[in-house]
Amino acid sequence: MSASCETGTSAKITATPRHGDPGDPGFTLTENADLKSRNTFHVDARARRLIEVTHAAAVPRLMTEASTHDIVGEAPLILGEGSNTLFVGDVAGTVLSLTLRGIDILDDDGSRASVRVAAGENWNAFVHWSLAQGLCGLENLALIPGSVGAAPIQNIGAYGVEIGEFVAHVECWDRLNATSIRLAASECEFSYRDSIFKRNPDRYIVTAVEFDLPRQRELHIDYAGIGDELIALGVTKPTPILVAEAVKRLRLRKLPSPAVVGNAGSFFKNPVVATSVAEALKQKRFAIPSWPVDSQSTKLSAAWLIEACGLKGYRDGDAGISDRHALVLVNHGNASGPQLLAVARKVADAVEQNFGISIEPEPRIVGATFR
């Protein structure tokens, strides 16, 4: 667990302009910052200091100038909207929060558009912005919480679509080489809920994402109830906007709102196993949902595994598993980070003991390791 910070009232300091710039220096600094409102689990946590960056140009200054480098430290914790983070302790160093804003169409040939989005933009708001522009592809990813900058790190996905399919480039600060870089999608090494950014959390600071979005595309409506939801809406001719509405309704019905019950959405990743392992489970008459990944591997439903262990709706104090969806770890009120982690470990242990399958968390755990 990370060392605890001193308790007390947070003190916010506006940074002094650098290089004689009479304007906004692009960041503010808060000492002993309260992070409870900055994570969707709503757990108590503090950071020794919080730096909020509002201009991309401030990132290289913060990371390289002697006057600020010691404040930031070698490996600050990068925090977006806190929708993919479980704090299990306070942050002894610096939290860097990028609140950069801006959406720009770089090119549009009538059939596809290249769109650059600053890291601090809200993901769901951007999805709806893209649909309003007549662009498609992101409709299945509506209502996913978090910021645009966090999206490629996790390679977010839902209802059969992953963001990596539409990323053209990711702009970031490379801490290893102390330079700004622009990585092509092929260099991001996207895979299921994974990327080069997630595997190297202390190296890259994502500042913007460039998307390649089409104006026409076959809709993905045959996954996890979207088609049925469209029928319930009376839709006979689906459009991307209507698919997004169906996805929104599905998510609101199945997943608890973080504004009501603290959570980070799906906490566990669907495990990918050898196809022979999946077949062996089915031979034991386990009706576990599965999806082929390739000729040798199969993805299994983590929700089914957890529910089969009798843990859907499980609760230990204020920490528990949602009774609406078995993948969702929830804070019913005043659960601490360690209490939530204990429940998550209990769930993973039960799945391992009953099925011999290892399940891993999607969110980042700060202050502890999962195993």
C-alpha cells in the first residue's frame, strides 16, 4: 500500500507563468488533494499533490523544467475521470490530471473524417458529438464512462466493438525519451482491454487521440441484446444514433450508475483460454457463454462464472457485487479501497476454485496488487 498523505484541508495553488508568459501557464497545483470525488468508486484517498493540466504545452514544461520536475516526480500517477481506478491507499507522490479540451476535424473527404480529440474530453460526449456530425462506428461504445485520453489505454470496448478499430494516431509525451510523439495505431499494440500504454504506465502521457471515422458502416446490432432493444423501441430501420440509444438503455438497465452506487463498470475481464479448456468445461455440462477469439483460443463470460459461484449480489458491509450485473464491483456507501479489493479477490478465488479459471481486473489498482 502506498504511504498515506497527511490529512487536512487541501490547498490550491495557481501556478506562476513561465518564461514571462503573461497568460495562463496551463496548469494548477493542489497540495494534499482529496481524490474521493475524482474516482467513481467514491473511496477516500488523498494525493500529496494534484496537478491539473489545461494546456498540452504545459506537459513538456512540467516534465523537463528544473523548477517543476521535482514537483511532478519521475512517475506521476495519470488520472482522467477516475472511472477505471480503484484507490487502495493514498498517493504519496503527484497525481497528474489532464483536463485538455478540444475537438477538431482534421480532414473530411465526404466518406470518412479524421478527428483529433484532446485527452480531457468526456468519452460519451465525444461519441454523441461524432454521431451528430453524421459519423459512425462509435455508437456501440455509448455511455462508457471516462475520458478520451483513457480510452486507448484500456482499448475500451463494448457490444462487439473496440476503440482500436477507429484510432488513427495517439499523441503523447514519452517520458523515457523526454519528447512528444505521435504513435500510429499499429504502434499502439491494441489487444483485448490492453495496449502499449497500459503495459507501460510510467512511460506515456496521452494528450490527444486522432480517430478515423466513416460516414457509412455496417451496424453491429447482433450482439448482447442490441437487436432486441431496437425491436422494443419499435425501430425497423436502425441508424447509428438509434443503436447508441439502444446501447444506452441496455447499459442503464444492466449497470448501476456511479452517481448512485460507486463502481467502475465491469471490474473483471472476460478470460481468454485455450479452446480445449473451453470445450472441457462444456463437456462437464457447464452452459458457459463463449466466443471464439482465433483457432486456438476462446473468450469466456466472466459474469457467468461469477454468477455460477453464487456471488452475484454478494455483499460484505458496504463492499459487494452488484445484483444487476455480476461483473460490477460496487461501493454501497462507505466501503474503503481495501474492503473493495478484498471482495474482488474473494470473487476471483471462488472462480479459480470452482472452474480452474483465472479472472483479472480491468481497472487499475492503485496502492496494491491484485494477487
